[in-house]
Amino acid sequence: MPDLIFRTEGVTKVYDTGEVKIYALAGVDLKLFAGEFTVLLGASGSGKSTLLNILGGLDHVTEGRVWFKELDLTQLNDRGLTWFRRDHVGFVFQFYNLVPSLTARENVQLVTDVSPDPMAPEEALELVGLGHRMDHFPAEMSGGEQQRVAIARAIAKRPEVLLCDEPTGALDSKTGIQVLEALKNINDRFGTTTVVITHNAAIQKMAHRVIHFQDGRISNVYTNDQRLPPSEIVW
Amino acid sequence: MQALDRKLLRDFRRLWAQALAIALVLACGVAIFITSFGMYRALEETRIAYYERNRFADVFSDARRAPLSLAREIETIEGVWAVETRVSGAAILDIPGRSKSAVGRILSIPTSGRFSLNVPLLRSGHVPDPETTDQVLVNEPFAQANGFQIGDVFAANLNGQKRPLTITGTVLSPEFIYTIGPGGLMPDNEGYGIIWMPEDAVAAAFDMAGAFNHVSLKLRADARAETVVSSLDNLLEPYGGLDAYDRSQQQSDAFIDAEIKQLRSTSIILPPVFFGITAFLVNMVIGRIIALERSEIGLLKAIGYSNFDICLHYLLLAGLIAVVGIVIGWGVGSWLSQSLARLYADFFNFPFLIYRVSYDAYIISGIIGVATAAVGAIRSVLNAARLAPAVAMSPPAPPKYKRNTLDHALLALRLSQPTMMIFRNLMRWPVRSALTTLGLSLAVSILVAATFFDDSLDTIVDTAFYQSNRQDAVLTFTDEMHESVLEDVRRLPGVLQAESKQYYPATLRNGHLSKRIAIESSRPNPDLSRVIDSDGRVVNPPANGIMLSDRLASELNVRAGDTIAVDFLSGRRESHKIMVAGTVTQYLGLGAYMDMDGLSALFRQKPRIGIVNVTLDENQTDNFHAALKEAPNLAGTTMMTETRQSFLDTIRQNVIIMTTIYVIVATLITVGVAYNGARIQLSERARELASLRILGFTRGEVSFILMGETMILALLAQPLGWLIGVEIARLMTNGFTSDLYTIPLILKPATFSFASLVVLSAALVATLVVRRRLDRLDLVAVMKTRE
């Protein structure tokens, strides 16, 4: 049995707008294991992004508890969560969120400068196939390239988990597949626990495990017996 | 209310802090404009009205003793409209209840009882009966300072005869709006009074029956003062006339004129600085808002709003900021100018003050304020209007960063990525960075230019009062006296040391350049009143030469070794060629110095003295004054200890007020620039900074990027601000320097560090306020929005 990375117990997240209470998460119990590639699927508002943010230490639970290995994230204050993100988590977002004033290499360096055991920025960029574009600014790159820089930035600190929120959402299928290749490559080589949120059902074919969300709850979980490589995924 | 108007008001409410920061800078400009322009107008109009109503003369001259019949001849000088002669004299006064002696200037009231020129305005009581010899009018400030009532009596030593004088009335005179007694540096209303006495009584007291020693002329509108002055000089020459002069050399008018000029230049020079900064800030803020609302603009256009509607919408937003600034500026300006006007009326002895609310000053400053905001906003507003709706609704292209030489240099420094972000952003917006730096440096320069005065005045005070003039009191005699009078002074109670001096009124000429001054002559190596050169050494003029103050030498365009013509205006009224032996630095007045023996040899007579400087035993001051009140031939006493104190007090008070005002102004500018700069950065970089937080950067590390940019610009602004400040200070010293004062440019490190400390602190506080918003940044929300 692989090591347990994340464990949640009855996680509830309520947004109180004053007039109505919106249950973004209504009691989620989940375990994620080391080296696992998990895809979270569900309609908008089903709670998958909220869960990802809570796992990544960007948001707090209303009720319930979340453990990263032995660390109880629900007990950490803002500073503790900052250090948790800094040391253990890599994020990839739909809108790449690169710093426009830094080149690809420097964007990656942002992370490697503050990490205890990073890989060289150049190595991270090679891993996502951008060894030849290192000194370009974001404005000089395509969307797919920018997203791959974001992935390089996320993995350069050798995180134990990689959390991706719609990483291909803003890309066409060709560049989207390049991005998925990069994610799979990282997962295979380093055994990084990877969680990918997507609307795109086709992507589930490359996951170890697929978790469906509906109305703030997990509605269905299944394991892929046969994973497809990204190159064979079509949408 | 239309939806767009509602949006305008809500946007304005949301932006209140930034809008207020800008509005306060604009308010400074408007308030200074209203105040200085309003004051300038008030003072100028009051002066004109006062002079006109009380027929202030245009040309004046003193003479030793001229027959009254000469007045008719003076009337025939071409261009002369009216002539008034009078007898004037000096007297030591003994005021009941005041241990110290006071000094009075005695002026005659025409026998008719009616003044034709320089008409004093009766403030209380009545004009004395022309037949009486013991009734007088006094100037109102003198009466008020001494608590005199009508009917009070004081004694005056008139030409050696002590006489009781009864006050029948108080007056104000256009001749004495600003009064400084002989030897004084500041008005001393308690110790110096102007006293009007019936002509017969004055003439009898000063032995001037059938004669006059002062004449005032009023000229026709088309007359030329210079030609009248020279004709008058010719007529008075046989009667000991001292060169005639026009209003520009009349003490009271010269001071007011200097003040009016200063107010006028303040209203022209200072406000544009504030208007410029306001325009820049409006440009920055409106530009950012339009960038943020790009898709909304696209939407509005798609719905059918015209380009004009869009332009107007954002111009109105800038206009609202301007309106707030203008209203605050009007309020503060009105309050300041009215309180200052009252202060001026007190300081200058005007009988009334014409303070008309000058609507044009309000209208002009309002128009300039609105125009400033419009100019600041117009570029961004036009860009908004030019956006095609489809383009506006798609996100803007990301800002382009490129490598340049500077970038390579920075790379070589191996800076951290956050530091690189700061520098690249500065270089990405060079104009904005430069203008921000300039704005902050102006705040620094205002402080440098305002606080250097303190050190300059210290130098003046030290040189004038502790190096040059070390006497406790100065005794001035009515006439030239034999040097033996020094022995009489030494015998007065409490006198420890006594040294003699004499002033000779003279005109110095070099070619077409000439200057009327008083040459000071003294014995070598005096201890009490010394001539000090710029290195602080005591200088003795040689027996056969004359020493000039730097300013006088430059006005006459002479150097050491040159020869100048000296026309003495008293005594034998001889002209001599005298060599300039050297020049000395001098801050108060225009000095010229000669050796007493050398001068006496030139005049072929024994040394004469008119001034005695003394040091006193503090415990015997009262006895000393009591003796002075009885002394004959004494025209005045100046207590240097009091002069020093009143000079220092006045200066200190002014310096504190000035410094406070300028610290407030500099802080407002700094906060306006730094706060808006940081807010805009936060708005532009919210995503970037949130990304960094998500990547695991701490609040402190992210704040470093946000605050670093503003603080680097604030640091860069320091040397620039110092330089600009020094230049402004230099301009100010040149502007304020007159024949009365020379302001030395003394710049000490403390001046610069104080200015930097204030501006850097204000910038730090402003950015810290913005930093607090960073803590409230919703990381998830920011990341979800597409830029």
C-alpha cells in the first residue's frame, strides 16, 4: 500500500453571504496516495476547486479536518500554511499566472530561490520541453508554452504534490496534450502525487483514479485499469 | 440619476483615499494661490488707497537748515504738484513707569494745523492747538505699546531741554506704516515713537525758526522723479541738503514693497509645482482605472454609449477629484488669507485693510484646478474613446518586457528574482518612474529650501550679534561731538567700556554707478563694534583707504585696489578719490568703513564722533537709563540686548511656522505620490503578488516587492531633491537679498537629512497603508480572475 499523502474527514466549506448559506463542500472524506495521478471531475460549483484550494493551503475548512501526511492543516495559521505551500505544494492554474517582468528561467527561479532542495531552473524547463525558450518573457510565448513554464515552476522545488486547476482549460487540444504530457512525465519520473481538476472528461483516461463531484459531495470514484497516454487522448 | 452617473459616484466613493490624497495636493496649490494672490491684492490695494487718501509724498529730502522761503522755489521745479516742509528732530523720551529710555522722532505740525502731504490720520483725540508748546500727537502703535491714554504725559529731552509733553491724540501716518528706530533691526513700538508737535514749538526747541530741515514733494502724474530729485538736490545743496530720494528709498515703503513683491512671486512660482504634481497623479490613477475597466468600456460601447459619453464619464471622475481639491483649497486659502491679512494689518500699521474677496482669484484657481485634472486625465480618456468595442472586451496584451543594456547590468549583479521584478517594473514604465521620482524630489526640495533659512539666520545672528556687534547699548548723538564726550559717557553709571564711532552720509561713485550710504569710521582694533571678514577675522580699514561690503562693491563694480569717488554729504561736503582697500562679507545693510584718523586727516579737522558703543554692568542698567534721560545732545539709545532678543524671537517664531507649514506640504505631496503609486502597483500586480503568495512567499517577502519599488524611487528622489532644493534656496537667497539684508546660503548636512527623513518616513507610512491591503488579498479570487 503506497503512503497516504492527504486525508480528509468530513470536510465542509460554507460560504455565508449573509442571506443564504452556500455549501461548497458538504462532508468530504477522501484519501490520496503517494505517486497517484487523480482527476477530479464535476460540474461548475460541484466543489472540486474548493477542495483543491483547501488541500493546497489556500483556503480554510468550515468543519472537518485535513491531514497532509501527519500534519493537520486545519490547525495551521496563515504563516504555517505559507510554509506548507512553500515546502510541499506545486500549483498549476488555468491562467498561467506568470510574472510578466521575469523570463521563463527567472519565473522558475522565483521558486528555486526559496526552496530547500530545488532542481536547477534549466532542468525543470527541460522537463517540460522548453530548454530552448528559457530566456523569453511570457509575452513572447504561446499559451501552451506559458502553461508549461507554470508547470516547470510548480515542480522545480520537487514538491510532493502537484495541484492543477483546469491546466488545459485555456488551451487548444494540441497544446493541451503537450501540457498533459509534461504532467504525466513528472508524475512518472518523480512519483509526485498529482491532482488535476478538469471539465474535460477525456482527460480522465490518463488518471490512476477518477473522482466525481456533485453538490459538494463525492458522487463516484473509480480506478482506471488501463491508462491511456496523453498522445492518444482526443477531444 | 442615470446608471452611468451612479457608477461615477460609486467609483468615486470606492477611490476616496486615493482621490483625497490627490485632492490635498491640489488643495495646497489652490490655497497658496488664493492666499498669496489675495494677500498681494489686499496689501497692494490697501497701500494705494492709503497713499492716495493721505497724500503720501513721492520725493523726500533732508537738509541741515534751509530757509522757509526756499519752499516757493521748490514749488517751481517742473513736475512738482505740492510741497510740504517741516522741522524734524530726535529726542530721548522718559516714559513714566518705564525704566529704560525710549527714542522719539519729533515732527512739526504745520502752523495752519492742516497737513498738505503725508497726512496723519487721527485715530483718537484731537490735533494740538498750534499755539501750545507742550501738546503732541503720537503714532498709535507707540501709544498702544506703552498703554497711553489721551491726556497722559511723558517727558522728552528736546535739544538738551527736558520737557513734559501731553498727548492730545493718536494718529497713523502713511510715512510710518513700518517703523524701525535708528540702529534697530525690527520695529520696536514701545521704545520708538513718532511725535507730532506744533511747528512753532518744534522750531523753537531745535532752533529752526523760519527754517526747515525736511521737505516732501508730491509730483504730477507725468513728472519724472529722477529729474525732480536732481533739481531738488541743486536747490538744497547750499543748505546742507542730503541727497533727495524717492519712495523706493523711503524706509517704510521699501519694506512694504519688498513684502508685496515676495507675495506676488510666491503666487506665481509655488502653485504650478502643486498643479503639475496633481496632473501627474490624476494621469496615473485615471489611466489605471481605464485599464481595469477596459472590458466595461467595451460593453458600454457595445450597448450604444458614444465615445463622447465615455470621455465625459472619466473626465467627470477626474473633475470630482479636482472639485474636492478646489473646495478644500478655497476653504483653507480663505481662512489663511484672512488671518494673514489681519496679521499684516497689525504688523504694518495700516489704519484699514481693504480685504476684498477677490472672486477672480477663486475663479482663476478653480479653472486652473479643473484644467489640471483634465490635462492629467485627457490622454487615458482619449485612449479609452479610441478603443474599438470588440478589442476592449478582449483582454489586453500582456505588458512587454525586453532585455536592454541596463537589464544585462542588473543580471550581472545576480539580484534575487523579487529585486529583479522591482527593477524591471521601474524600467518598464520609465516615464512613470521618472515622474514619481520627480514628485518625491520636489517634496524633498521644498523642505531643503525651507529649512536652510534656519542655519543661514544662525550665521547672520552669530556674525552680526556675537562677532561684529558685541556692545550692550548704542548711544546716538544729535550732532557731531568732540571725542572728549567719550569720557563723559564713561562716567555714566554702569558703563564698563565705551568706544566711539561716526557715520558720514556719502554718495560713492564709480563711473555711472553710484550708491548713497553711510560710511562708518572708528578707531583701529575696536572691541565692541568690529568689522569681520568672511573667515571670521577682525579687519581694520587702513588710514588711506575704504573697506566695502561685498554687495556694495559688486553694486559699484569695484574691487580691492580700485579707486572710487566719495561725495561726503555732511560737514564740509567735500569730494575725495579714495582707494578700495578690500571687501568684507556682511549680512545686514550695506557697509563702508574708514579709519577715524585717516578720515579726520582728509577733512583737516580733529576726529568727530556721533555714536558711542558701551558695555554695561547688568546691575546698574536702571541707573544708566535714568542718567540718559537727563543727558543733553542724545538723539537715541539702542539696547542691543533687546534688539538681539527681539530679532531672535521673531526669527524663531517665523522659522517654526515656516517649517511646520512646509513639513505639512511636503508630507501631503509625498503621501499623494507614494500612496497612489503603491495603490496602482498593487492593482496592477495583485495577480502577480497573489501568485507569489501561493508559491509560498511570505507576506513580508511579497510586501518587499510592493514597497520596494516606491521606496527605491523615494531613495532616488533624495539626491535629486537635494539638488533642486539647493537651487531653489539659491534663487531664494538671491530674491530676498536687498540693500537691507544679504542671506548667506548655509547648507548643513542636518538640512538634507531632515528633508530626507520627513519624505522617506511619509513615503514609508503611505506604502505601509497600502501594504495592509495586501494582507486582505483573497488569493483564490485573484487567481480565478482573468486579467
